[in-house]
Amino acid sequence: MNTSRTFSAARALAALAALLLISIGSTSDVEARAGRPTPVPILMYHVITDPRPDAPYAELYVSAADFAGQMRWLERHGYHPVTLRAVWDHWHRGTPLPKKPIVVSFDDGYRSVAHAALPPMRQRGWPGVLNLTVKNLRVSGGLSERQVRRLIGAGWEIDSHTITHPDLPSLRDGELARELAGSRRQLRRLFGVPVDFFCYPGGRYDARVAAAVRRAGYLGATTTLEGLADPSKPYELKRVRVSRSDGVAGFAAKLQGLASP
Ligand SMILES: [Zn+2]
């Protein structure tokens, strides 16, 4: 019988238990400081100008005047626009967020974002989030590289919306990887920013696509599902669609509806 070995094993176990208790204790301290991870509204915009009379998808256009009115409404009601990165850091690292955080996101990369969305946001020191389709850097009506750099200079986050805006679930694995990892690589090389988040084109995804997004190194992905973004499903973050017909009143009603479910 080796009692001393049994004794030291028991001591080692006790020490391990103490360590575990210490680490459990410190985890709950962090949670207490940060509070419960907050679900956050992520607004979804596309074009910030009036559509031509024959333009398809007119609801994707919000006039510059309505957009400015919506930003004024956010300011008056105490909202603080932040990046998705700031939201992620709050959810996963307990980094504090300002009161009433909100993400203002723009899909595809329309030139009107630089002309009509940047000025009223920059004036308030607010960052936006641009979900950029790489090919839109080379089409008329799309943002130029210089304009994207101007957004970055104003604190904006650049996220990927693929290279060519395809229907992701219908792609084969190789093409899917090229659209996901390839767009991230190109945007990082072009602009020297992290590109840690992704936005599904047309809101189209399935389990295979979401797994590929994760494999490409993204920390999360936004959808076109309506609602508050919630940390439990980082690759299926919901958003709040802002449509042309909302105006300022409809916009306010949508946000107030989210605040009191
Ligand atoms: Zn899109």
C-alpha cells in the first residue's frame, strides 16, 4: 500500500478543484461586468438615392433625404452605431458597447453610399458596415477603391459579399471556396483591413454554405432574416430591412417594434 502516493494524488486533485473554482469565479465576474450578451439590431440598406422610374427593385432604394431623416431619428433616440466587430467583441470578449448599439449596413457597394450615406454618418462620428461585392469596384454605379478607402478612413468596417454575387447554395465546393475565401483575400490585399464578417448574397445560404463561410475564416455572417442579431447563431445573424416605402415613420416603427417584442 503506498499511502503517500494516494495522499499526493488527493492533494493534486484538491489543487485542481481549487483552480477550477478560481477560473469559474473569474468567468462569472466577466459576465457580471459585461451583462448578458445583448442582441443588436443590424439595419440593411442598399442604394441611397431615388430610383429611375423604370428601375427594378425600387424598394431597395432609400432617398438621401429619408436616409438623413432616419439618422437624425437614431440620434434623437439615443442610438449609437457600431461595427459588427465591436458587437462580436462584446458578445465573445465582454468588451462594453455603448447604450442602444446598432449596426448600419449597406449591401453590394453602390456609389450612392459614399455620396449620401457617408456624410450624415461621418458628421456624427458614426461608422457604417459595407458588405462589398468585389466586382462592384469595377462597374458603373459601384464604389471606386478610392471611395472605399474614404469609408475606411471614417471608421467603416468592410465585409465580404463575395466576388460576383452568385447564388451560393447552387455552387460546387470549389467555386464556393473561391467566392468566400477568394473575396476575403482580395479585399484584405486591396484595402489592408481584416474582413472578418460575411453577408450572404440575396440572403441565400444553407448548412453547407454556412460551414464553408466558417472554414474561410469569417467570425460571423449576416442574412436577410428579419429580427435582432443574436450571439447564439453567429452565421445566421438577422437584420432589419429598410425599404423605400418606410420613410422615417416606418423606420421608427420597425425599430420600436423590435425594442418591445
Ligand atoms: Zn447583395
